Amino acid sequence: MLNIVFYFQVHQPYRLRRLSVFDVGNVGSPFDEELNRSVIEKVASKCYIPTNQLLLKLIKRFEGRFKVAFSITGTAIEQFKRYAPQVMELFGELVRTGCVELLGETYHHSLSFFFDREEFMEQIALHMALMKSEFGTVPVVFRNTELIYENDVSEAVSALGNFKVVLTEGADKIMRWRSPLYPYRTWNDRHFLMCKYYSLADDIAFRFSNKGWVDYPLTVDKFVNWVEKLPLIEKTKRNLYLNLFMDYETFGEHQWEDTGIFHFLEHLPEKIFAHGALAFGWPSDVIEGCDAPAEKLSIPYPISWADTERDLSAWLSNDIQRNAAGALYDALRRAKGRGDREVVDTLRRLSTSDHLYYMCTKYFQDGDVHKYFSPYSSPENAYLYFLYALTNIEERLA
């Protein structure tokens, strides 16, 4: 059986105010409340509300056979509750169907794993507590920020005990001859490792509306035909997993409604179920569903799902990014030492990886993607606004 595993990342950062050197020491919150409100309201109307409603419709229509998974960051949930409560109501309704799995991650969608392991574990624990309080569930699947993974991630999260599965990118430089359709085990044999099938996932997430793409337009029939012809399907009787991991904002925000993206999602399950060897599943289904010994897969250096390099370069490739990250985590350690919870909370919101992403100075295709997501006119401006916000907090610590 080939299990199609839809996992959607739901995340929204707190965007910064356009501060200057003259604002240092003279402002309260460094975050732009009006901008945050307008972004949440816009994406809610274009993506979260209509897509959640469509998923509820599909779950009801197919009587529980259609299943999806979500990872929803703490920063997104905080803003949904404040600016778009209907979104939270719909996510709650989805979870109550019993057809939605919620994943664990860092509460603030941060890169804390590389700068402060104690903070990394604290953010995971905060996120688990949030999933329990908001949805009544304890995740057994972990995905690190931006699918970032190396061997030590499994070692770190194994201390929490509840996680049985970890997700990551099926990067060619790691997979080589291996297929991402197989489930793997982490190098320490403590977790299943599920790898994104990035070519098919990105056909939906990035190429769907690209009229210059050789396979445009992407129809349901065409996509299912590709799935049916995947290598291994007819050659093995093992359970296989087609891991289609993508941003939830693919639906309606990155790919607008007039591209036909909602029509694609609405009609895909029917075509999948018409094929007897295909089904939908959760990442956690591999725990009981893995019906053959899984190969251990060692990933000794960091990989991610971002950019063509699929590494950390989207966030830490230049001096301003590394300077910003180092200064932030230094301030966070000092704020914790002084027990200033308000400052700690503010710094954690600044730890969201998006702020470093906006500072990326890549060009060509990856640069265009970074520009699309950034609310700022340039990477340098993103750095300056971040620096002024951090300096304002430093004034309080001093």
C-alpha cells in the first residue's frame, strides 16, 4: 500500500515595526500590531478559513479515510486567537473529526537547536503544552523548524520520550540511491525518519501556477498518474509513504484561488481512492504500519527544506544573519538569568527563524522567493529593524 502523507506547516511570525536609532529606548513592543493583524486577516480569508472548510467537507465525504497532519506554531496560534478566532475554531473542529494529526515543533519556529539546546528543549515543551491545552493532544511526531535535521536532533528530542517519528527533507545529497518512499530509522535507532518527496510536493507548492513549467497545468489526473508510476509501487508489497510536506499557505495564499488550487485539492482524494493500492495516512501511521526492517539513515550535517541547497544558508549564510542570531541568543540567556519573563517572551518572538530569513542576500531564483516572503524592502533593512528592536530590549536589560 502506498500511503499519501499530507503534512501542512501553519506558521505566522510577529513582524517588526520600522524602528530607527531615534526609537531606541523610547518604544514599548517592537512588533507591528497593525501589520500583523492585516496579514493574519488576509491569509485567514484567502487560505485558513476556506481550506479548513474544504478539508472538513472532504473528511465528511470520505467518512474518515481522508487524513492530514498539521504542525501549528505557537506564534501562529497566539495571533489566530487575537486576530482571527474563527481560524482556531475551525482547526479545533478539524482535530475533533479524528482525521487530523498534530505534530510537535519549537513553539517559536526558531533555530534554537544550533544556539541554545536548553532553549530548544524548552520551546518544544512549550509547544507540547500548547497542543494539550488547545486541542487535547500530545504529539508523537516531531518536525524541527523548516524540516531542519541532523543526527543530534533525534538524540536531543529522545529525552522527551513521547516522540516516535521525526520528519525531514528527502535531500538528494543524503538520499543518494535511496527512495524517500521508504520509512527509515534514525542513526541512534530511537525514531522513525520520514523524508519528504520534494519533487512531487514542490509541484503543488511552488510550480502549480507557473505557466513556464513544462508540465503546466497540473491536473488531478496528471498528478495521480505520476503517483501510480512511482518506482517501487509495483515491485514491493511493503507499506510505502509518499510524504507531501508543504506550507499550508500553498492553498489560496501562495497559489491563489484563481489558479485552480482548491479545485485540485477537492478532487484529488476521489482519484486517489479509485486506485486500490493508494490511501491517505498520517506520519505516525508508520509506527504500526512499517512492515519490514527499516534502514538506519545517518545525516551528519544539517539539512532543511529551504532553497536549492536544502541546508542552513537561507538563515545563516551571511555576516548580518550570524551577528543577529548570536546577539539574540546572548540577550535571551541574560534575560533568563534575570528572571524577566516579559523580556524573555519578546526575545523568543524575535527568535522566529523568519527574521533571519528576511536578511538573506541570495540572488537568482532563491532570492526571488526570499523577497516574496519578506515584508521589508531589503535584507539590510530587515537587519536594521531587527537590530533596533534588539537594542531597545538591551536597554531594558542594562
